[in-house]
Amino acid sequence: MSHSRLVLHIAPTPFFADRGCHIRIEGIANCLTSLQYDNLVCTYHHGRDIKGINTSRISQIKNYTQTEAGPSKFKLWADWKLLWLVVRECLRTKPDVIHAHLHEGLMIGLIAKGILFWRRTPLVADMQGSLYGELETHGTFEKYSFLKGPVKLIERILMMCAKTVICSSEHALSKLQSEFNLSKQKLSLVQDGANLIAPLPDKAIAELKTKWSIPSTKTVVVYSGALLDGKGLNELKALILQNQESTDLYFLIIGYPTENLDGFLAEHKVNHLCTLTGQIPFESLPDLLGIADIAVDPKFNEAGEGSGKMLNYLANGLPVLAFDTQNNRRFLPDGAKLASSVEAMNELLNDWIKNPQQLSKISTDNLAHFIRNHSWKQTELQLNGVYQRLYADHSTPS
């Protein structure tokens, strides 16, 4: 069946760079493809092209090669270029829907719509959390309290101007409702998803452990994701230190940037406990997760975003060490054991290691919960509902 409707995505990021928000953008585009939409992703000049996703890029910005999350002096220039790329592509392709990812994407989408005011193309805001909530979590308002009101107002105005707002988690949904007083009709849950992963054969596990110099006799605890303070890096460091005398545990850490953690491991002489892979292609992640016994998500804050790493852990049937947050309670099965501190997390870890049967049951429960609630198929169904309502309200987008 040929596709007949085009969705233009605004991705203000170096898509694709093996990061959580990029995995969501790819997943949303693939879901829309399954729903018989064509996709065009407008993004920065750098990043990998993904097979099956049509991509249009801004012209190159010399010296802007950063792909990890975080601020960059080049971002404003990249977003300016992205705005005009979006305008040109809208004029060229005449999309039926503009799907804006992240707050910057929404701002660019609104300006582009203002420039092309006669087209009246509906704009979908795809929010992976609250900007206000994230800045509050990171302590920005403690230093710059005068920004609190303006940031909240700007974020509310941005979302009010979108035709519909979709959120990647139930926590983000409730946060946006309570903080910005948005109507339930305007907000919809379109959750993050993941693909079910088949277990690796023993031979493949042994080969991967050899390749990455991981001891074959130790329990492997895996972390995958950005190695940043906001993602739980300090808590991960504390957990490693609490096990520096352990002869049973080994940490496999997948992510970047590695400099901070590398220095920490050397300073505390715990390199022998860890393998740092650095940045790896996302396609390699399932195999690396497949050699782990336990996963850890050490993020304590709740800015409202979903957790791609949690979904990938569950898709691999891994028991997950995590803190007791609203988001984690939703991702994990009812009754899942969650920690209130790093010390409690470490107690839980050591309890699991001593009880293989308990570990096996947690693994089975997590996998079953994932299949029922968190596959991309669930995301596709939610997205289909949003787009059907969009077309009902805007049956002839011009």
C-alpha cells in the first residue's frame, strides 16, 4: 500500500547519534511508516543517516561535531539554519503535518508556521519532559530565580500554540497538566517503546565477554545511557565505590562522554571493576545488554521525561535496579522492589546476587510486563489515535 500523507519532523539535534531522544524520534517515524505515512526528518548537519528514514540536513557548521547531550555555542546557529531548512522543505514538499520534537523543535515549528501562515499545517508538539521541570531539577533556578516565571510562561505559550501535545511518559503528561494547566483534550500519551530482544546463545555471550574483557565468572551489572550528572552519574559512581572490594560483581558501562567517569575510576583505583565501551551504534546495544545479568538506572530526578534505557532493559528481560520514582513505578511491574538511596540500591543488588531464583523470577516478570505494556506496537496504537483525531479536526490540511 502506497503512502499518501507526509509528516515533516523537526529534530533540533544531530540525528542519529545513539541517544535516548534520537531513539524516540526514530521510533515515532517508524510507527508513522507502519501507519502509512511518509516521513521527512529535518535535522542538523551531523549524525548518521538511518535506513528507511528520509533525512534533510542543514549545511555544515565548521567545528560543530558534538553529538552528546549538553550545551554548545553552535546550537543557536544550528537552530537558525534548521528554521530555514524547515521553511524550504515545507514549501517544497507541502507536508500534511509538522511533528516538532523537543522544545526547540516546537519553537522552530511555530516560527515556520508564522512565516507560512497561509498553509495552516497542523503542528504536533512531541515533548519528552518539561523544560521548566528539567531546569528546576538541575538547580538552574537556585542560581537564576528571575528566570522561573519567564521560562514557565514561554513553555506554556509554546504548548498552547501547538494543535496537540504528545508526551513520552505518563509522568510527563501529569506534570504538563499540573504545571501549565493544559486541557486533557490537548494532551495525549504516546509512550516510548522498544523492540523485544531474543536471548543470546551461550557461545555469543562468551565471545562478547572476551571481546570486551569482561570476566566470565562475575555477575555483570550494566548501565547504558549518557554519562552526565542529570542522568545519575554521581549515583552510579557511588554504587561502584560501594562494591570496590567485591569479587562477585563487574560493571559494564555503555555510554558517553567517558572522560569524567574514566578519571574517577582511575582516581579511586576501581578500573578493574568496570568496562567502559564509550559511544556504540544503537544497533549494537541489544547484544551488549544480552551479556548482562542486572541493569541499573541510577537517575533520581523527575523532570518528566521517559526512560529509553529502562525500556531496553525490560526488552532484554533484565532485572532493574532503580530508585523509587513515579516514572520507575510505571515502567516496572506492580510490586517491583525499588530503592530509596544508593545504599538501599546496593543492598538490593547484593540480595539479588545471593538469590538466583528470585533474580530469575524478576527477569520473567519484567519481560512479561514489557510485552504487555511497552512495545512499539503500543506506541503505534496511541499515535494512531492522536493522528486520527488530528485529521478529524483538520480534515483538509493545506
